[in-house]
Amino acid sequence: MLNSFTKNINDFFKLLHIVTNNSFSNNPSLFFTVRRISNKTKSQNPQSFTVSYLRTKLGFPPESALRISKYVHFKTPEKPDSVIAFLEQHGFSDTQIRQIILTRPALLCSDVEKTFLPKFQFFQSKGVTGPEISKLLVYNPRILSRSLEKRIIPCFNQLSKLLQSDSKAITALRRNPYLMVCNFDTYVLPNIKTLIDNGVPESNIVTMFNYHPWSFVMLPDRFKEIVKDVKEMGFNPLLVKFLHAVILFRKVSKPAMESKFDVYKKWGWSDDEIWEAFRRYPGVLEASKEKITAIMDFLVNEMGFQSLILANHPSVISRSLEKRIVPRALFARELLSKGLIKDLKFSVVFGTSEKVFVQRFVNQYKDKAPELLKLYEEKLKFAVRGKYKSN
């Protein structure tokens, strides 16, 4: 700050010297020299009104305020004040407002009556609540700068038509707010057509799109390649499993896929066994390397199972280690030691719902061992707070 102040003083005296000791009429070039020095002095002003406003009104640190000021400029507080007031009135927190401005600085200069209000009214008319609108716009502030008539309404209508209801469209938007500015004609509808052309039932498409909407947003040529590869692997297009495989190849890169192959190979699986497990349950290649390793380590080294038993029951890889696998395994081992069961049936212990498991293994033996429910609850607590963690 001191160096900048000294530099400005020096420029001022240089300008004063030129004006008092020279004549513009005798030397016209002096006019441009004075103008250059004057403009230079202005540009060295250490804090513009915009930066000052961003810091004092919105609480941005100096670095962030300076960075934002490169993308938005205003000399009076009227418009930014109205933007902030509008967002506050609609339930946005200070943190949410800062996030929106950090992502889309130009929104501070918006006319709230023309730009913001009609969009809020549109979403409210579709049943989107205030908190949901806040979340939607914080995740994707670009919605506020898009045309309501040309982009937002057509996009929502296409989404609603695809999912067959406004409520399902809203659910999809909750899962991925970026759908609201997606070009459906270019990146979604051609991919839906590819699936239908390959025999995938529309009902399956709607179901999977509702849960994994962004997985269908892709360059059509690449999407066709994925569908072709999945079909050639032997997946039946009539089954939901086909779409699970398509989505997996959409989400997981080839290097990541290969690294997971390496993990399974370390536990004795062959390439054929990995692919067979994948065909049975595509999620076997979706879990992280850390989770695969943790589950294998517990079931093989702690519980004594053969690693290849997971190849025959690959859905176990998708289960929570600390909430399902560990407590159930430890509890079942207690049942074995008490002679209440004869063996540990892998699919029964890990594949059943919580309700079925408690009914079959806890309540069924409460007369013979009343403490079993308490024991199971202890195993659950132990697994959650213990060393068994997975991503």
C-alpha cells in the first residue's frame, strides 16, 4: 500500500511539473503525456467500489473480491442490493448467496423483477419448495441467467415428458440440477433413442434415468459405442442389469476399471471370473479400490471365507462394510459358536434385508438365547465405531 501511495505522489508531482513549466499549445504531445499519467494514476486505485462492496456487503476476503470484480462492475449499490435482498427474502443464507455470486458474478447486476422473479414463480408453480429452489440454484446458478421461455421451460417440459410426470422431473432435478440447462435434443434424446433401438424397454429407461439422470447426458456417438460393447458382452437389453452396465461404463474410466481388475487379481480372481462377476452384478466394478480391499480383507482374513465366494455373490461388494457386512458376520459367528446354526450361508447372511435378517437370526432364537438382540446391537455399534471402514 505504501509503495503504491508513494508512486501516486511521484506521478502527481511529475504531472504538476509538466503543467506549470510547459504550454500545451507549443507542445501538443504534452496533452497525451498528461492523459497517460492521469489514467495510470486512476488505474492504481487500490480498491474499486465493486471490490469494497463485495468485501463489506458480502464478506468476501480481499483475494476473492478482487477476482470477482474482474467479471462484474458497478458504481452504485442499487442493483446488487436488490439482488441480495431478493435472495434473502426467498430464504437464501449468506453462505448460499456468496456461493452463487462466486460462481456467476454478473448476476449482481440483474434486474430481479425481470430476471429472477419469473423463474422463481415457474418453479413454485411446478411444486418446487423454497428450500429446494435454493439448493437447485446454489448447485447451478446458471439457471438464473438462462432464458425462461427459450431454455428453462422447454427443458423442464422435455424432462417431464421423458419421466412422465412433473414430480419425477423435479426429483431428477434434485439429483442433478445441471439438467436444467442441458441441451436435451443434442445430448439426451439421441441416447434414449439408441437404447430403445437396441431393445431396452422404455419403463427401464425411465426408472434408471430417474436415479442416474446425468449418466444419459453424453455425446451420442460415444454412448452408442458403450451400448454396443455392453450388448456384445452378453447383457440382455430387456433386463435392468443392461442399463446398470451402460451407466457403469459411462461413469468409470478405462484406467480406473483396469486398476480395479488388479485389485481383484491380487485376491486370486482371473479375468474371466471378474467379467463373470460383472455380468452377474455390474456394481462389482463400481466400488472403490479401497472398499474392495477392505471387504476382501475382512471376509477372507478375519472370517475365513474363500475370496472366490464373492465372485459368486458379487452384490456383497456394494454393501456397507460397517453397517451390514461386519455386524452380521460377527453375529452369525456367535450363533455358530452357540450351536444355534450349523453353517454360514453367504447369500442368506449378507443378501437379505435388515428386517428379514433380524427375524431369521435374532427373533427366531430369542427363546433359546434372549440376549441375542442385545448382542446384535452391540455388534452394530462395534462395527461403526471400530476399525472397519470403507469408502
